[in-house]
Amino acid sequence: MSVKLGVPSKGRLMEKTFDWFGARGVTLSRTGSEREYSGAVEGIDGLELVLLAAGEIPRELAAGRIHLGVTGSDLVREKLGDWQDKVLELEPLGFGHADLIIAVPKAWVDVTTLDDLDAVAAAFRAAHGFRLRIATKYHRLVRDYLREHGVADYQLVDSQGATEGTVKNETAEAIADITSTGETLRANHLKVLAGGPVHRSQATLFKSRSAPWTDETRALLARLKAQLGIDR
Amino acid sequence: MADPSAIRDEAARLVAFFEAKGARRVDPPVLLPAETLLDLYGEDIRARAYVTADPRYGEAMLRPDFTVPVVQMHMNAGDEAARYTYAGEVFRKPEGASRRPAEYIQVGFELFAGGASAEADAEVFALIAKALAPLGLRAATGDFGILKAAVSGLSTTEPRKRALMRHLWRPRRFRALLDRFAGRAPAPEGRAELLAKPDPTACVAPLVGLRTKAEIAARIAALREDAAAPPIPAAEVALLDDLLSLRETMANITEHLRDLAVDMPTIGPAVERLAARGQALAAHGVDIEALEFEGSYGRTALEYYDGFVFGFYAEGRPDLPPVATGGRYDALTRVLGRGHEIPAVGAVIRPELVLDQKERRA
């Protein structure tokens, strides 16, 4: 029986993952045509490469259909409830950095912290008759974060893309999104709240807790970890 | 975990008990419009309730509790005094790593009545206590009326009191605000510089979104007023801390609170209401010598209660949810009644936990 490793099926995340494993003597590659999602592994026996959309890797890990997977730490936290019961973080891979932040209009000179956002939310609701809207696709992460910090009188509105534009379009008053450079924020006249991001994400190698871990697959994992220099 | 049909039998037994005490049985729907619940509880309810959508019906929630539909039913009927009972499933996403069921049966009793609140509070508590009497549960109580009176009596500005009152149910944010208003936490970085500017609202970036420049200017004015306001005196914060850390039996609590009221006169009327409730409870046969009162009781779990609050717990099993919880929720009827308000107090029992306790004792 082989150990299945899920890796993002395209783009920089795939290339960087291949580089990271390659630098440690495990060569991952795509085989066949550009459009055929199959892969090959050299440098260790018994490891099988499964190419998947990054957003589906958390679900596949939780279901135990893959043993290991590379995906953003933000996606695991967003998509899996009680994620620590389902997967184990084996190793942060040092790329794919992105912070999940909350941003408000730069012209809100009176708002720099979550305290301010909470106070403004109360006043906004009184003035406009509805809760201050925060556009995001990271519902769970943002809601948990705001609840932990005791922010009230807001609502999350779903935004699956062009989130920074929602404020200008008046479909939201604030946004919560992944930002790697901040340029899109500046271009849309938004600023990040002080006090650190909601979550600092990076590409991470996860281990499924529910995949079929037999003596054989466990031994293979031990060999793989030794080769990759992972001591968890 | 007890057998589902045994749980239903127990629920039916409890409903019959409440009907015999004058309650009318009601059966609210399972699918509730999400909007009402979101408006009441905010975004947090999405983390706890199951939301479902239909292209025509819109967003709906699987009933996370009975209180809201029962209050709506009552207020639409336009009746004054009434007693209701009900039994049925409620749906809550288990929180954290807990493996508690997401679907369980609740049996409830709700009393809508004007007039003396002490008598209504005591009637509901005594009724639940009687329904659960054979189980030897521990009961704990609290009183939001006293907390609210204490906050309203602080020597500080109305906006500060409103901010504290708004976060009574979020102890962490309440504490952070209190520290700031008492001068124990520094003002946010850059605040003094901002307020010192001749026109703080001036900004090179264009204003985007619905929030207007006038709203920003109003907040700046509020921040200026707040910066000029003296800190809440340390002695008052200490009294509030005393109040929040109180733990006493119902029989002894009145004396303690009357002592506190010498230095905090605004809690006086609320303390006398609590004293009247104690007498009413005793008159209903409740052993107030054994009944616990906690100054902070209910601050994290029971968000719509705003007066008397209580819960019944299995002794020595802090891992289990309470077997029953209840309290007064006048403010909820004010919100749902759109101007019309009727004092209300109610409680729910979880029959499967009743059965668990019966088995443990057998």
C-alpha cells in the first residue's frame, strides 16, 4: 500500500512544492500532457502523487482519502471545523505567505484598531438600520476572530472575488481578505487594521489523522520524514 | 445516551406537567426566517445555528431555540398574560471539540405577565425546580438587573455607560473597555495626535463606501469628549469587581448587596427587587438557604436574558451542559414587539439529560 500525497495541481503553489521536495531529494513531477492531472515520484518508493485543487486538499485530508497534503494553513482552518482533530501540521514550507487581514477605508481616520471597528459598528447600525457589512470568503476564520475579540453589530457578506472593490461599490463597509503585497488595498483606498492579521498563512505539509495508517504506511512516512528533515 | 423514544416520552411527561400548571401547548415551526435571528443575535448565531437557503423562501435557520418563535406567536396574538409549554428538536452546531449532539429535544415553559416580576420569576423557577426535584440537581442564579444598575450608576459619561452595557454579555471586551475608561489602559496609539489636528477628518485618500464624512466627524467629536472625560474612579471599579465576584446563598445575598448599595446607591432598587424575589421563592417552597447566587452568572451563555437568570446542573459533572436554564427576557419582547413590550420569563429543560440523571441515581 502506498502513501498518497496531495499537491496543488497548478500554478506557483505546485511549482514551489515541487521545488521544496526536489531540494530534499524527492522529485515530484507532472506526467503526460499539460492538461492531464497525473504525477510521478522519484527518490522514494511507495509515495504516490495526487494532484488536486488547493481548496479541495483540506477536505480530502479530513476524509482520509490522502495521507499527506500540501495546502495553505488558512484553507485548513477555514474549511475544517475542529481542524486539529482531523489533521496534523507536519511542516511549514516557507512559501505561499499570505496574511488574512481586515481592512477599512483609509479615510476612516478614526479607525485603527478592532476597538474602533466595534465602536463604529454600533454607531453605523444606529445610523443606517443594519449591521456593518464585512465582505469576505473566510467566514469561519473571521467570525471566530471577531467573536474572540468581542466585536458586535457586524455581519459577514460573502465575496468570492474582487473583494477590495465591494466597499467602493457600497455592498460592504469593510473587507477581510488575503493580502500578500497590499497594493490592491492601496489602489482601492483601504487600510489594514492595526494589531496583527487574523491569520498568517503559508503553504504547509499536513498529515491526515484518519487516513489508513498501517505498519507499512507508517514506516514509509518515517522514511519520508527522515529524508525531508522533518522531526515532528 | 438514552433511547430516542424514551426521551420523547420524558418530554411528553414534562409537557403534561406544565399543562397541568396552566400552560397552553404550542408547536412553533422548525424552519425560521434567518433575518430575525441574525438581527437579534448577530453574526455569532451563524457559527451556532444551521443555516439553509431556498431560492424562493430565502435564508432560513433550523430552530436554534424556541424562545423567539414563541415570543413572536404571543405578540402577534396580542394577548396579555399567558403561559405556554412546548417540546421539540432544537439544532445547534457543537462548539469546539465537543462531541455533544447537534440535534436534541427541549421542553419549555414561558410566562408572559405584567405586574410583579418577583412573583413571575419565582413561579417559573419553582415550577422547573419541582419538575426536576427527584434528580438532586444543583441550582445557580444570577441577576442582570443588578449588573445593569451598577453600570448605570458609574460616575462617567453616558456614551461610556452605553458601551459597557452593550458588552455586558462579552466579559473580555467589557473588561477591556472598563480598563480604558478607568485610565488603567493607555489610549490607543496615535489617538492624541489625531485629536490634536485642526481638521482630523482631512485625509488624502478619497472616502469610499456608505459611511459618511459626517459620521466620521461625529465619532471624532465623541472621541474628543471621551478624551476629556475623567477616568472612572478606582473605588467604583473595585465595587463593580466585588459585585461580579460575589458568590453567596440566596438567603445571605441580600445583606451583602445592601452593604454594597451603601456605596453604590443606584443598585438599591434592583437589590430590593432581588430581595422580593427571594421572599417569593421561599413562599413557593424553594430552599433559599441552599440556592446559590453568583454575581457573574450567565454572562457568557445566556445572551438575551436581562434580569433574573438561573440554571440546574448535575452535581460533580461540570462536563455536562445544564439540565435546565432560564431567565427573564423583557428586552427581547421589546425588540420583537416593535415598540410593544410584555415582561416575560421562561425556561427550558433537556429531557435526555433528565433521563441520564435518573439512570445515574437508579
